[in-house]
Amino acid sequence: MDNHFYGWFGRSKRQGASKVGSIFTMAVAMLMSLSVFAQDRTVTGKVSDAADGSGMPGVSVAVKGANKGTQTDVNGNYKLSVPNNATLTVSFVGYAKQDVAVGSRSVVDISLASETKALDEVVVVGYGTQKKKELSGTVTSVTSKDFNGGVLNNPMSALAGKVAGLVITRAGGDPNSTPTVRLRGVGSISAGSEPLYVVDGVPGVPIQNIDPNDIATMDVLRDASSAAIYGSRASNGVIMITTKRGKGGKTTVDYNAYYGVETISQRPNLYDAASYRAEATKLGFKIDDRGANTDWVAAISRSAPAQSHNLGFSGGAENFSYRASLGYLKQDGVVLKSGMERISARLNADQTSINGRLNLGINLSAITTKRNYAQNLAFVFANTFLPTDPIRNADGSFFERDASFSQNNPVAYIDGTTDEGRQNEFLANVNGRYKITDDLTFGTNASIRTLSDARGYYQTSVPKAGRTANGSASRTLNPFTFDQGSGKLSAPPAMDQLIESTLNYNKKIGTNSLGLLAGYSYQEVTSEGFGASNNNFLTDNFGYNNIGAGVGLSLGNNVANAVGSYKFDYKLISFFGRATYNYSDKIFATVNLRRDGSTKFGTNNKWGFFPSASVGVALDQFDFLKGSPVVDNMKARVSWGRTGNSEGIQPYASLQLVGQSGTYYDGKANDFLPSYRPIQNANPDLKWEVNTNYGIGLDFSLLKAKLTGSIDYYTRTTDDLLFTVSVPVETGKYVTPAILANVGSMKNSGIEASLNYLVVDGKDFQWTTVLAGAYNDNQVVSLNSSVNPDFKSPNEIFQPADLGGFLRGTSAVNFTVLKPGLPVGAFWGYNVVKFDEKGQYVVKDNNGDGKTLNADGTDFLPEDRAFIGSPQPTVTASLNNTFTYKNWSLNFLLNGRFGNKIMNTNQLIMGRQVGRFPDENALVGSAQSPVKSDRTNSYDYFVESGDFVRMDNFTLGYTIPVKSGILSRARVYVSGTNLFVITKYKGIDPELTLAGQTPGIDTRQFYYKTRGFNVGINLSF
């Protein structure tokens, strides 16, 4: 062909063709030549297993960059038509993918090696990383590609349903709410039950404002053997967040954006005006009918848009890399005047020098968030205000029912109230590692984090609720809460400083390896803030920006929290170490030690010791499983560890404190002045809660990695629970009748399982399903101290619940009890046998004394109460399915909870006739309710099953084929959240928060659950 080409071209020259003609002729000839070269030819070959040389059937053999391929036959042979200079991509589940250049060969045999990448993947653990195959603790890693889709303003929402035993609850759709996170059940009664969050090596960082687009991985340390390296803060597990970093080479730009809309998905089923009129007439009531037809829930709500944009830049040179990002999120709430707007910036940079021995890293992040807070009382008003009432009067003013205690116009309340804040967060983290020798590395990590949370509130005198104050305003910086009874003061950290140093030794000894870590940590946290309030404003024009414009203080009005400030700090000093040993890739052992000293603790318990140990055995490396055609790898694990929980101990909680209490008359001032007295007992023995965890587990990969998973059994005992108990003041040892002490114990035990199955692995179509499930049993064991006989609790401690304001008799109802043998938050009340002819409750005589009413017949005897249900789910499960067809992908997640009960107080209060008609709205069906009693108490009649299955989210995406050029990747998608829920629960929504001592109570002050849809795009340049 070449001789023909050049011969033809030579003749053209000799015949005197022009230069332009020669070029044209040559171009035509080249095209003809290329067309010949582009003709396909047939390639054959065999794909065999590198381990034993056997032929491999069903292997995918495709031409790279072209929609052309085949699969091997039963003997591993294949036949494929390919163009010249083709490259074959050969892949099979459980084996390393290969790209093989064909060249001029007509026979191309290929040998595939077993895929070991999954076992060699690195997961983040405390103060370092480990290969997945060497882990002997329980650690689950989730990468960004596996995050949930939809409108996400919190990273934990992206993790929901991905980890067995990790329950993430977002009760309601408030953009300013933070999901409740529980790992392996409720870890405490009154102390914190949230995991410890560690962001790029910095512990204690609040993660609710981190843009999920900036996160690379989240590693969940589920057992004490993994978490003990963080000592007195790791009782509820540890979640390690690693943000994305740059790579050397070409600069890349990523742009991720979405736009979505949220609407109310579940709302209370209230009477409309027509049905309310009809039911009132049937019941013989005459209502004060104003002739309107108002849907008050609709009047205070809207379709809420949301948009998110994230722009990331990454690149670098041989010894330097960086990644910078800028994010913007704006999410309106479905309730009027609620929402949030966030701007975030992040820079991660890495530098290597001194011949690769020195590695320096810097992480900078700045986040500013503007929040408009929802007015929860508006939900109560929207439920009770009559649908026959108008929003406004004829003159345009808001309609109000002035003579009614509980009737307030919810639209007027929201319109006349401004409640907003701005949070500014800054985190700077510098870390360095210097390789002293090939085996010994010195590391240092220093960070500083600041936070300011400024909040302003103003309510005009227009809504009925604001008339008494005639306009009220407040301004706070870093607002705090203080409970004199327990001595707990909670406030955000204004400044958090950390410095850590480590020595890391890793030595390969033949087929074995040894790792040693020693470290020191010093952390100091300071909180400070102030606040001011005033009322009686002559004009609303200033809002909360001119507190002095109110004349309430000068007139001597009672202004709550008129002025105040605070400051406190605490320090945590720690020494920690870890030893790991790998014996011939067969046996893996890890020992962690940490000693914490904290200024939070009492004088006699300043230091705590937290050890752990775990062993893993690679069963597949032993003769009885080695070479198995079914088992790829299998590892058994056993672990033990002790961790602590100091979140329930606030600074100075162990000290005797003096505070304001009452007034005294001062003759010189001729006025009453504030007096001070001891308000808190000293407790020199106060210490952290102690969590002891035992666990066994099994990790496995079967059928060439087609089925992978793990199963774990654990027991988790928490001793020295932090709780406020009564003490005998008459002994003279105490100055107040209550003290925060370590009393009692609690136990969680359960099973966790995770299965990942590749259902279909075709050339164009793949289907993967992931099932994660957990069973957990929670039980309070004891409520008394084993050390101090003065620290005693009653056998039954009742926990009052607030069912919502502006309804008499519902601010402190005892629905739940703390009692040994029962779970936290157990419902304790009366078994309703029937309703008598007057519609009154008839309850069961549980104690068998022949009576259920007190002497005057006005109330039931407390002795007849019993356990009527647990709010704690015993089983949680999720099912995640991912389908891909060529460039299309579909993912959906089902979440479920089972075994828990819900106290439906909405039905208790708003589902009865008494107290509703003709003055307040009610739930549909209340006119036919057999309940004609106005007693608000804990009855099993209103305890319902909380079981549900929810279509939590779905994402349908399409990857747009792009040719070489500026754009390297393009993907568009549509997502949805909370598409439907399957449940027998009759209330608004069965997914209630598990936080606090009174979980599982459905109240009226509940931000409406939302359903969202969004469209998005991912671009890479």
C-alpha cells in the first residue's frame, strides 16, 4: 500500500502538477489509505486465571473507547472484531481489570489476577490509617460516590441508611435542624449520645455546616476497640470525615449544582370549614362563624425552593498539590420566614520536601450561615384556630380572637416575629510528618477553630401574643442554656485550640509487620457570650438593632434576661498509644491505650484510662479455606474496649457555685438588690460515663467478590451514668437538694449485618443491592450509685413532656419513666379497658387492690400505671439498589424502623370532642371519637406502632458522552427525597427524634415533614 501511494505521488510530480494540486492529491491519497487501515480484523484468544491457568467463562472483553465487546465462552475463549491499534478492556468480578494493547497480533491471550484492591484500600482510623484487610475492629467506610442524593444541607443526611447500626433521624423538614445520630442505640440518659466527629484529624468539629461536596470519605468507628484512641469522648462512636485533596499534574475544575423544591409531605388531617360546621351542628354546638374557609396550615406554608452550587479547583506539581472550593447553599423552609443560606470556602494544600521525608499539610475552611428560624408556636395556632375564621379583617388588619387563651392567628404571629441569626465559623489546621528514618515518623497537628453565633429576635405588638410586651427585642452572641438544678451550662465554643504530637514506628519483619504509635494531645476550649433584652418599643422600625429604643427597662417593666454575659473554659490533656501487629497476613492484632486528664472532672477523678484490644484472623489464609472456589476472603474478629462520655459534664459542674437567687432590701439604696447564695453542690468524685464494649464479627467476600458483607454481635454496657439526683440537705453536707452525679448503668446489645450483592453484571447492565440491618435491645440496669449511698434515685423516675404551648394542662405530662429493666423513654401509663356510657376512661386495676380512682374520684391512682410501650426501635434496616445501563444510572434507598411505639398526643388532645368543639379546630373523626374526657394523661389507647418503611431517596442520572476537549465529564440527574412512607401510624409521620429522655412523643409543635425533588449537574474540566 505504501509503495502504491508514493509511486502515485511521484508520477504527479513528474507530470508537472502544481504544488497545490500535489497537496490536494496527497490528502486524498492519505484518506484512502486511512480507510484501508481502519478496516476491522478478527482477534481471538483465551482468558485464564493467573492463579491456576484455568479458562474463565463469562469474562467481559471490550474494545476501549468503542461500543463493541463480547464475553468468553465456557472454556474462556473469545472472538472479537477490532480496529487496528485497538486496546482491549478485560474485566471480571473479583479480578483486577486489565487494558491490553492488541498491536498487530491476531491471537491475544490474557491472564487475570485476583482483585486485592478492596483489601488494600486504606480506611481512616484515629491518628492514622490502616489497610482494610488489617483491621481487627469494626470500621465502615463510605465514599462520596455512595452518598445519598437530594436536597442535603448536612453531611449526616448523605450517610443515612449506609451503615448498619447507625440511625440518622431528621424529624421534620426544618432547614435549621440537625439530624439526630445514634450509633448502637442510646448511649446515655442525660449526657450526650452523639458520636464524636473528627474532621481531617481535628476532634470535636461540628459538621452540620460542611458542604457534602467537599467530603471524600466518612469512616465510622463503630466499636470501642476502634474508638478508644479518643478516650473520654468516644463512648458513642467516632465518625472520621476526610475532605477532598488535590493531586499533582493537570489542573482540574469541578462544578456541582442542583435546584430543587420542597413541599409538605405529611400534615395534620384537620377539619375544613364546611366539615367543621357540619360536625358542630350534629353535636349541637353553635359556633361563632365568621364565614371564612381558611386552611391555616396552607396559610403559613409554601413551596420552598433550594439551590446549591459548589466550584472546586485542584492540581499541583511534582511535590505540591492543592484543592480549593467555594460552595453556596440557599434553602427556604416550607414554613413562612424560615430558611437558611450558607457560603463556604475551603483550601487543602500539601507540600513534600527534603527528598520526600517532610510532608506538610494545611486545611483552611470558612463558613458563614444566615438562618431564619421557624416559630414553632405557629404550628400549635394553625392546628387550633377555627377554619371558619378569616386571616384578615375587612380593614386589612389581622383577625384575632382576643377573648380566647389558646386562639392566636398563626399568620399574624409569623408576620410579626423576626428571629434570625448569623454563624461564622473558621478552622485552620496545619499538620506535618517528618520521616526520621525509613521506619520512624514524627508528626504534629495544630488547629484553631473559632465560632460566633449572633442571633436577633423582635416581635411587634401586632400579634396577640406580643401585645403585653408592646414590642420585645433581644440580641445574643453565642446564646447558652443553664440548668441550675443539674449545673449544666451548654454553650457553643467561641474558640477551640488543639496541638498534638505523635511518633509512628512501622517495621516489616519478614512476612510480619509491626506498628507502634505514641502521642500527646492538648486541647483548650473557651466559650463566651452575652445577651440583652428590652420591651415596650415606641416604634417597630428599629427591630432588634436598637435594644435601647425600648422603654421597658426605664419604666421598670419585668424584662427577662435584660442583660447578661458569661465565659468559661476547660482543658483536656491526653497521652495515647497504639500497637498493631500483622502476622503473615493471617492474624492481625491491635491494642489502644489512652489516658485523659480533664478540668471538667472532679478533684478525685481528674484522669481516666481507656484501653482496648482486638484480634482479627484471616480464615481464608488457612488450609481449610485456602483455594476455596466459594470463599475469596473471610476474616473473624473479636474485640474489647472501654471508652468514656464526658459530654454530659460541663465546665465547673463538679465545683460549688455561687449565683443570684432572690433579692434583699438595701437601706442605702432604698431598694431591693439581688442576693447571691450557693446554687450548686460540689462533687469531687464526678467523672465521665464508662462504656465497656465486647464484640465479635465476621467479614467475608464470596463468589469472586459477587457477595460481600459483614456481621457483628456486640454488648455495650454504660456504667457511672451522669444524672441529677436528690441529696439530703439536712445532713449538712449539701447546700442544695440536687447534685449531678454518676449513678446507675445501662446496657445495649445487638446484631449488625451488612450484605452487598452484585445481582447482575452484564456488558451493558449491572445491578447491585446493599442491605444493612441491625437489632438493638436497650435497657436501664440501675439508677443508684455504687460508691456514695447519698446518691440514690427512686425506682421510678418520671419524665415530663411538653406537648406545646397555649393549651392548659399540657406543659408537664408524665408519659415516660426511667426504670430498671425498661428501655430509656419507656411509656408508663394506664391500660384503657373501655369507655363508660359517658365516654370516660375505664382503666385496668394493675395492682389488684380493687380500685382505680382516688378518694374524690377526680383522678386515677398512680399505682395502676404500667409499662405500655417502648419508643426505641429494636430493628433498623435499609435497602439500597443501584442499576446502571450504559450511561444511565438509577439508585434508590428504602429505610425502615420496627419494634418501636409512638405516643400519639395529637390524637389524645385533638382527636376528642371535649375541649375542641365549638372553640377550636380538631382532627377529622374527633366528632365520632368515643373519648369524651378532658383528662390529659398517659394511656395505652393512644400508643401506636411506629413501624415504617420509607422511600428515602432516589436518583436517576445520565452521563453525557464527551469527546476530548475542555470538558472531561458531564452528568445530569434528577433526585427525590421522602417519596412515600408505608406505615400503620395514624399521626403525621412515624419518624420522630430519638433524642432526649422523652423520645417517641408526637407533639403539636412539630415542623412539617417535607418531600423534595431536585435536578442537578456534575461537570469536570
